Amino acid sequence: MPFFVTDDTIAVMGGTNGYVGLFDLETLDLTDELSFTNRCVHGIWGDGGGAVDAVGGRFSTSCAGIALIRE
């Protein structure tokens, strides 16, 4: 499962079927977010200024990809 730690307390996580969640490292709470896709999230990274980008897609069929931005 790919993830990116935005600061000392929050990790943005991605996974299968378009899963995106925020994991609070202090409280251990996981909050699901809407990604509006059913394609798998393969990589997540941030710009250090608050924006987080994610990419993914499907390898088993038409190799269609996605790019998500969380600001």
C-alpha cells in the first residue's frame, strides 16, 4: 500500500479499487476519502506545501491510468 507522510501526524494512503485514506499517526484513526475512481492507486507523493498527488491505473486490461491531486 503506497503512502506519503504529509507532516508528523498525517499519512495519505492509497490502494486497490481507488482507495485513498488519511491515517492519523497520533490517534491511529483512518478516514476514507473519495477518489472518484475504481482504478488502483500505485504511488503517492507531496510537494511539501500541502498538495498531495497520486497516480495509478490498471495493468491487467487497457493500461488506463489516473492522476489525482489533493490540495
